[in-house]
Amino acid sequence: MRLYTIDTGLFKLDGGAMFGTIPKNLWNKVCPADENNLCTLAMRCLLIDEGERRILIDTGIGDKQSEKFFSYYYLHGDDSLRTSLARYGYTTDDITDVILSHLHLDHVGGALENLAEGPVPTFKNATYWSCQEHWNWATDPNPRESPSFLKENILPLAASGKLKFIEKSDSTHFTENISIRFVNGHTDSMMLPFIKYKEHTLVFVADLLPTAAHIPVNYVPAYDVSPLDTMTEKAEFLAEAEENGYILFFEHDEHNECASLKKTDKGIRVDHVFKLEDL
């Protein structure tokens, strides 16, 4: 089995929104904002090559929306979904499975592309995986999250016939090397893939921990629908991760791909940061 970091570009979000109730003079030290109070974030996906199956986790923001829409997110950087796949010798046709951690626009936008006939699956040979509870949540969204659940990013997946659901349980095995855990603080039934790799357990932490700067338990984005649940989920996960030596893979950290953890007087914190290729 081989793992590859798939960078799909950078974007910006309001720093206050990214860190919720934490004062700027604290979060700005670990995630510096620009003159407009915007923090730069990655959209980092993960490719798992198991031989017969080539599994992509998340797809970035894509390119279907208008220039005006994308201007709100200040997209920049030289990487894209296709160029990052090509760097390792893959094309979109090689992907057999796409796991969507959740259906917010910066995670699912690249799952579809616009052709003359309308939005079609970017990965024409792939099965797309969500879970029924989160799909129901996203297709009948609450007012708080509705701007992040764009119908053009979601509904054509069902219409394509390529969408399947992972059963929600306490321990769901996707393949022999990949299991799925569900958390609910950021959004209902977000999926966290746990991957057995090189005698390690690597966890794609999605938006439970958008960046390494979010490891302190009370550093919770204002985007989360249930911040108290996020804090509980983070505390339990971090304790388990530190005890078992898990490696965290960050989707949105501009600089840090992976991290190990350690206990400190202030709680669990980053021990070492490194690139996936160095694991």
C-alpha cells in the first residue's frame, strides 16, 4: 500500500471564524492572518493505492462555480487536483473510490466537473462514498450550514448512480487497512478515515482538527454546528491518539501535513511535524 498527498490549492477564510471565541492575539501567533484578517488554508487530500483499489479522500473545492463565487475564497497556489495526481503518475480515470469526509464545498467541490451536459463525476470509474445520515443532513440543510452545502456539488452525485453509503457504526471497516469513525461537532456524521500504514495508524482528521493550531481543545471554529460536542470529541480523540501513537494528517494546515503528539503541562500538543513522504 502507498499513500500520497494530493494538494488541490490554497484558499483563505476569516481568522475569527476559524478560531471561534479564541482572542486574535492568541490564535494569530499560530496561524497568522493577513491585513484583512484572513488565514491561508490548504485543501489537502489523500490518495491511498491498495493495488486493485485507488482511494481518494476528499476532492478540494473544484472549479464549477463562478469567478465571483471563488473570489470570496481567494483561491491561489500552483497545485490542482489533476496536477497533483499526475505528479505521482495517476489520472482521474485511475481512481476507483472517493471517500467524502463530509459535503462542505471545500471538500466535495472537485468530485464533479462541468461538461456541456452539466455536472458529471470527475472520477468516472469511481464509486463515491458518503453516509446516509450526513447525506440527509446536507440535502436538507440547516440555515447555519446551507451556504456550505451547494446543491450542484451534491445532487448530481446521486443522479450519476455512482453514490453509495458507508454504514454508520462505532467501528466501520472500509477495507482491510481503512476504518471509518464518525464525529458530529463540526457537522453531522463527518467521517474520519483511520489508515494502517507502515506499522502506524494515520488519521485523516478532516475538520475535527483543521490545522495543527486547532489541537488545543477550546480552539474550535465558529463554523462548527455543535462546538461543545467538538470539544468533547477532540479531547477523547487526542487522548486516544497520543496514547496509541497515531499520526495526524491535516487537510487544511498550509505548512504541516502530518504530526505526532505528546503530553505537556498544557495538555496534548504537537510533538513532531513532518511530510507524509517522510513517514
